[in-house]
Amino acid sequence: NSYGTAMQVAELVLAPKEKKSDNALVFADSDLVKKLVGRYVTSRGGILNLSWNNGKLVNRQAGQTTGGTEWKLAPKENNKYQLNEGPFLQFETSSSTDSVARIIFENPNGFTEYFRQPLIILKKEEAPAYAGTYYNEQTEAAYTVIVKDGELILQHGKFADAKLSAIAPDQFSCPNWWMNNLKFMRDKKGVIAGFEVNAGRVLHLFYGKTK
């Protein structure tokens, strides 16, 4: 656990910072914070469900209807906000709806972008377009997508069938941890040409549609 060891060393070497109490911080007003209410998705399948509850902005897990983690935003310089005395973020507001269209988190390795995406339901007539066999030469593996009872099912000879759940247009989550986010790619004619896997340390692993 190199990360954990590094943090232990940092605690020994660096002097602890004095934390400010909530009373000492100035938080963004509710009119601004309410603009963040909505559902957001990343290209790698991360999801934020932000709702307004009893005068508070809360982040809830998928399917969670009560509770959640409260979000408090303290304004900082350069249009940045600090979330709960932790990470920094920025957001962009849509000129047409006056709601937040994109949230950008800063992290040690760069940035993570969340785009506003209302919950979608795959229509039965849309499902057959995704059906087929998909192959990747690097892994020498083939996966098949079938339609069963109007839902997309991912199949592989070594694993149990896995249901694909739509989280954004052409983007699906999968219960298999090694490929838990699939993004289907279309050609210039709009026909499904394959999908890419974005899961954990794997990025843009492409499986081309063979039939």
C-alpha cells in the first residue's frame, strides 16, 4: 500500500494544519448552491446525484431516497469552491437553464469532469442496435450483447450473464468490476461500431463489433 505508507510519512514530516471551524468559514448562498441540484455522469461512469433536502444540498447514492452526504461549498479565489474543507471544484452554468451543466473536480492527477445527465431509460426499440459480438485483439476476448425482455445482457463464456444499465446516451454500467463502464461508439452513419471499456486502470480499451 504505497499510498497509505506515503500518507503516514507525510503525517510525521508535515506539521498538522489547524482546521477552521464551520463558524469561521463563509459558505456559498443557497441560490447558487441550488443550481447544482441534478444528476451528473463522468465518461468513466462516475455518478453524482445532488438533491435539495431541508435547506441542504446532499449527494445520494443511486437508489438512495433519504440521507446522503451534505455538500457545503466555501468560495475561494479564481471562481473555485472548497467542498466540505476537502477538494476544490469549479462549475459551469448553462445560459439557457441557469443550472449547472458541468462540475470540475481538482485532484492530484488532474481533473475529473461531471456532466449534467438526467436519468434515461433505454427504449425497447433502441435495444437491438447494441446487440452483437464484440472482439478485442489485445485481450483476445469476445463478448456478446443480447436483448432479453427488452434489456441488454452482456455474455462471456467464462462469466455469468451481466445486465447493462443505461447511465447516459450510449453509456452503460455493468456489475463486472473489470469492465464496469462501457461506452458504445458509432460510425459516421450513426451505426454502433464497438464499445470501449473504462474501468479502474483500463481506459479506452476498444472492442470492435464483428457481427
